[in-house]
Amino acid sequence: MSLNDPVTKLPPVTAPFKRALGKPVPAEGEDGLFTQSWWPICYSSAASEHFVRGYDFLDGRVIVFRDKDGKAHVNSAFCPHLGADLSVGDMVDGAVRCVFHHWKYGADGRCVGMPSTDPIPPTARLFKFPTIEKYGLIWAFNGTEPHYDLPDFIYPDDELVYKIKIFPEALPVDPWIVCANTPDMQHIRYLHGININGGNPHDIVEWTDHSMLYEFEGTHTTGEPVSHKIGIIGTSMYFQETVFDGRWFGFVAPFGMPRPQQTLAFMAVCARKDMGTPEEIDAFLDYIIDLETNVVMEDLTNMQTIHFTPGTLTASDRTLARFFDYMRDFPRAHPSAEFIR
């Protein structure tokens, strides 16, 4: 064959088959709806009775503050008068005061005062999210009535010491996609290199309408023996209790959602106060938070680039497949839509 020989034309390449796709899981914000979960908003230390803070949440904005009794509240951020952002207002006598016309709002979201002598309109009110403090964070529930509680560790909170961390940059995926790593047992074995004793523990996974949890023993990549209880709570939190080389610790990774298709990752680790001196416990928690940070970093490149779609699954994906059903069935709503946008 030489360069002068005629070029043989080949038939166009056609795909021999189509990509196998499973039933999709609705994205957060699809059809204007979001999963009805508890969502972390900020550190507990960020909430104050002296000033208001604002945070992006769902597809809008909320404010966080404390009342005179020190209780934290998460309410919609925009004044129902003309839409001023209340996060640039201030706190006066335990109420949030709008910077624009000085309308004031109580913790329940109702307008409690204004400088003018006009009667207060009954519609002058904010959306009040159910709010709790747990694991050193402020949480808001997407709804009017929570349908589940966040779990406790096996030891009472007053016996525990916490350390908390937030990753500064949001991941470009919905939080449930990060959560899907936990029922993905192949991911645990092969990406993170954690040896699970025996076969995949599909048969012992405990499912509810708002959680999935399972236990296993194995070996960490560091070589230490581990006994894990891990799972997902709602659609926004990874939960873990571990005995690592004979020492217990608790760990949660709550996932905030400042916008649809964004995940803001928090981390909270805890140990018992009786596990050593304060200095020893502090060093242990530093070690554990570094250990768990390394696990998150192993996921980082994948989460920054993935086009997550349920596709071709295998027998090892049995628990992951059920998690997709769990997500498809999870209640969705957006009662605060008109208030936070």
C-alpha cells in the first residue's frame, strides 16, 4: 500500500447497543420539590442573640439567630413587606429588625412591631423552619412537621467531646449522591480499601422509611482492626459508630444544600470524656478527623466530575439498588418556596 492508493471507505461506526439506564432518582429541586430531611445550616457557634446571620438554603435564603432564652431559630430571610434581606438587619429586644423599615419579627416568624402606627397585617410573617441543635450544628427541617429524629450515639451527649469541621467548597452534586457511597459496598472495598470480613453484609442492613444502617467488622487501610456501624439518615447525613483498634468514636458527616446540585460537607467526631486526659482525647480526635478527612478526599475527584446516573448494576449493588428505591420514595415538598426566594 502506498500514499497514492485509493482510500477505502468504511461504513460509519454505529453503536451496537444502547446504554442501560435504570429508573432515575429525582434531583433535588426537580419540579420545585426537595426531600423532606433535616439539613445542617451552620455551626451552633454561628447563631447569636446579638446579631442575625444569613445562609443560602434549598433554592433560597434563610436567617439564623437566637432568642432571648438562647434557643436557635431558622426562618425565611426576606421581609414580607418589600423583600429586604433580614440577614443585614439586627436584633432588638430578642426580635429580628428589618434594616429597611424597621419591622420586627419574633422567633415564631410573626411581625411583632413596626415604627408606624398602622395595624400589623396578619400576613406579615416569615416561614419558620423546625430547628434543632445537634452534633454542634444548627439544623432546619424542610417542612412544617419533622417525620423523623436525628439519632443519638450510644453514649449520652454530656459524656462526649466533639470536634467539628466544614469543607470550604461545595461539591457539584446533590447530597443524596454523596450519601449513596454508603450503601455502595464495592465503593467501600475498592475505592477506600477497607477490608470487610466475610461477604457484603446485604442481609443485615436495617431499613426504615428514613434511614439505612448496617454493621461489619474488618480492617482499615492503616492496618488496624475496625468494628463499624454505618448508615444514612434521611437524605442528608452519614452516621458512624466505630471501634478503631479498641477505641470507640462517633462520627457524622452532615451534608448541607446551599443550592440544588450542591453539597456542603460538615464533619463532627466525638469521643468519651473518660477515654483519657483532655490532651489525650484532643490528640485522638485530631487523628480521627484527619483519618475521616482522608476518606472524604478519596471521594473528592469522583464527586467533582461524576454524572451520577443509576445504570448497569450487579449482584454486589443489591443494597445500592434498594437505596435508589428509598430515594425515589422519600417524601418531597417545598412549603417555604414563596418565602425564601
